[in-house]
Amino acid sequence: MKKKIAVEGSLSDVKDLLQSKGYQVEDLNNQNNLDSYDAIITTGQDSNVLGMENAVTKSPVIDARGQSAEDIYQQLQNRIK
């Protein structure tokens, strides 16, 4: 089964790369079901992107700020083995 990744809307290069690597990629816009994702990728620019300042999720959250799509992919590989 494909890993399900939520990606913040402006990260189209990350979405494209992850889809090409076989991930199921969805826009990060449904804060009610964060635990249904295997990982969450944000731009890091909005501290409240998950819908609340202290959102709790079991899914790893990766901050894409200052990283290339390939860097984020490598981080994702390490965090959701």
C-alpha cells in the first residue's frame, strides 16, 4: 500500500517528486484527520498550518523551509521506514 503524505499547498515541486516516487500525496487542508497520514510536510512559514498552535499528531511533521524537494524526500525516507 502506498504511503499517504499530506503536503502544504505551495510545495508543488515536493508533491510532484513524491508522486513520481510512488507516494499518495494529498493537499494539507483537512486538520481533523492528521493521524491518517504517514507524514506531513509544511513550508514552516505558518506556525499554525495544522489548524492549531499545538496540534498533536502521531505522524512525523517535516519542515520544508530551506530544503530542496530531494532533501525532503531523503528526510521522509529516514522518518517513515
